[in-house]
Amino acid sequence: MSGRLIVCPTPIGNLEDITLRVLAALREADVVACEDTRRTKILLDRYGVNAKLVSYHEHNEPGRSAELVKRMHNGDVVALVSDAGMPLVSDPGYVLVRGCVAAGLAVEVLPGPSAALAALVASALPNDRWRFVGFLPRKKGELVELFRMPDTLVAFESPRRVGASLEALAEIDPLRPVAVCRELTKIHEEVVRGTAGELAARYAADGPRGEVVLVIGAAPAATDLDLGPALAAVKKLVDAGAKPRVAAGVVAELTGAAANQLYKALTDGKPVGTPDGTPDGTPDGKPAPEA
């Protein structure tokens, strides 16, 4: 066959999770591009695979991608692996895949282990709508915005930051269901389920060890009635001269309401006050007469 790229997921912990198709691809490839040649060699030696390895990581990705695309144009088959799991998912590989597509080269993706999917299933949280967000952001404002999304969230997190991230979530919603999944498929695999408040307290002093995936339940939907007092506060700030988006952000930080919902409600002209759609007062929207 003509030159092509084969994206090969590798075990996230237990080396026995390698698939037969991935092993066949690694044996047949002219070159294996890997994030860490030493780590990949341990896997290949386990299964007697003798392959030519080249490094492919975030620091050499642009230049190495150009080299590999050229090789594929000349007919070589390149297998791409990362240290663990599916390449491109919070791992290098995007530049190479884009380069292959732009050059008209075939890209074959093999199925295999995924820490995100394993954690989602193990969490026992709703998975009809979920979102993978990679590593959680460090800025609190961005973190809070993520925690207000109406989807189950799956995220990687440094074990040193698990306590702080859960504390930020607990400040918004201490009863939000969470699963802390660590060392998946490894000897010390552990899934701890509980509320944000419970797990924030558990990991406040000592964070979990090893590689961690957090699964966080979806934020509860806010009703128009729930937004009433917060939206009224936003309107007062705007009437006093504040910019709508800034006012929505300030009130959201104080009340726990979603800033984007407040801003949208304000700019869409959603009325502030009573549930029937009128400001506090009479049905025609005029202030109620003094007694």
C-alpha cells in the first residue's frame, strides 16, 4: 500500500491492554514516531516488536511532522504512538495528522485504551451528554465557568491540584457529584465517588497519588425564577454605568449563577422580577401605586 499514517493507542497502565491490530501495525510500520522512545521500547520489547523509533514530542512536532510527511510521500508507513492512550488526546500528534490530511495522505486510526472513557464509565455519572476538557485550567474564573456547564465533565488533573480544584467546585455547589479516578488499569487503581464538598475535604491536605482523571456531574439547570434576584442585581449595576458583561461576571461570582446565562438574559431583554414576565409591580409593567 502507499505511504500512510496509522494512529496507534497504547496501554494507559497495564501493558496487556495492547490490541492485536496495534501490535500488527507496529511490526509492519517502517518507522514508529513516539513521544518517548525509551518508554515505547519497554512496550515493544514486551511483545518482541523490532521497530525503528524516532522521537515525536511537543518540542520537535513541527519539524518532525514535515520529515514524516515526506517519508510517507515516498511510500513509508508511519505508526504514531504517545506514552499512553490515544495520541492527540492531550498528547502530541495534531500537527502530523493535519499535515497528512493537507498532503492527501491516508490516516488510519485504531481503537484502543482511553483514560477519559474508562473514567467516565467508572464514575457512574450520566454519560448521555459529556465533555472532555483536557487538563483543567488554573485560572479560577475559567475553572468556575467550566464547572457551570450543563454536561458531565471529564478532565485530567495534576494530583497536586486535585484538592484546590475540588474546593473551587465546592464553593459553587458542594453537593455536585464527583468521581476521582486514579491509576486506571494499574495495580493501585482507585475510584472515589462522592460530593464536591466531601472530596474537597478528603483531598485538602493530601492529594491523591498517580495519574488522575476527574469526572464531574453536570451543573443543574437554572430556571428563570432562580435567575430573578441575580438578574435584578446585574441590571442595577448596568443602570449605574457598568458594562453588561462585567456586571454579569461580578454577580455570577457572588451568587453562583452562570455569567453567560445572566448576560444572555439581560441582552435578550428577558424581564427582571416576577415569574409572569413583568417587573415588580403591575401587569402593564408600571410601578405599583403607593398605598
